Amino acid sequence: MPFLSMLNLKFSHNAHIQFRPIRPSDLEVLEKLHGDMFPIRYESEFFQNVVNGRDIVSWGAVDCNQPNGQDDELIGFVTARIVLAKDSEIEDFVRYESARLNHTLVYILTLGVAEGYRNLGIASSLIHEVIKYSSTIPTCRAVYLHVISYNNPAIYLYKKMSFQCIRRLPGFYFINSQHYDAYLFIYYMNGGRSPCSPIELIALLVTYAKSGFKKAAAKLWRNESRKPSKLPKCKESGCLLPAKQK
């Protein structure tokens, strides 16, 4: 496993960070970290699935130089799940061969670092673990996640790590009887990409613009055709003279 070694004024020791899979002995600390960090309460089944690796992959960060026998205690974590692309909510945002139905995605469920260890690059390293793992899955086309709209540090982190913000989802989270928007972030890999390239996106916008202009022009023409004619009459024959058109 990779490691980080750092000296920070918040510590009285030289922090030595290593990453490892989360295991059953981490259950109590994992539950406490989630409870301290997130306004959402997770069911006990979720934590059991994480520590036992039931359809969830996970990595934990530990400080090997932490005193008082806590050198193997979690100070950070990331949990993720593999899903089929065709069954995911972001199927429309990933281009892949429709004939191959086994393409997958990795969805990051939770990510967190204990308060005393933040801003040390640990969260970035945990995300790198997920990306590295996902890239080894031949069928995986992207890693994606949701982040609440007011979590600016997380939004900055994902953008820095080349995640693309695809959409804002109004009222995605419901916390303490209040709705909050979320952003959807995607990291493409293994040939996966957005359904529209930049050139295709521009072409699509131009097409929409032309279509909208034609509809507006047609509507204007219909409105004009319903109005009483104001064309001047010819005194000699009573015929209509066309007015000058711009």
C-alpha cells in the first residue's frame, strides 16, 4: 500500500499515513467517523457491508505513528460500489458500445478524513486509490459521485482531480426536513467519455439555436398573418400594393 509521511504543526509526532482495506475490526471507528462527519445517518447494514466487503469496496487511512496504541485506527476512509452502466442513473452521460451490456461504473458512496488530518492530501490519496482500482477493471468506464452543493472544499477537490461537473440536481438531499441541491461529478476512464465531445456539443447547441429561431419565426409569421391587412390600396383598380419589406 502507498503511504504519506508528513510533519504538521497539528501533531506532536511525525504522521506516517498508510492505506489499507477496511476490515471488521474497524466497524466501531467507521461508524463514529461517519456520525461525526455527515448529517445523513447510515443504517448498520451499510457498515456491516463495508467492513465485510459485501458488494462494497473500501480503503482506510491510518497513521502508523499515532501514539497510545492507535497506530492502526482509521483516520480516513472511502467506500464505493460497482454498478452496471445500463442500470445507473448516469447512463446518458457515458458513451459506450450499447451492444456490450457488461460495462460498469464505480460509484463513490462516502469519503471522509478526521478533522485533525485534513488538508494533508489524504482525501486525494483515497480518491486515487479508487481511480487506480477502477482503471484495472476492463469494463469500467467512469467513477462518479454526488456532493452537496454547499460543500465547497469537496467541490474544489474533485475539480482539481479532473472530475467533470455534469449536472446540478435540485433537492437531491433531504436533511433535517430541508432539501439541498447536489452536483454530479464524473471521472471518465478506459475509453469512457461524455456522449458529446466539445465539437459535438457546439454543433448540438447551434442546431438547437437554429431550431428555436425557426420556431420563433414561424410563430411570428402566423401572428402577422392573422392581423388585418394594412397594405395601401391602388386608387385606379382597387388592387393591393405590397408594402416594402425589410
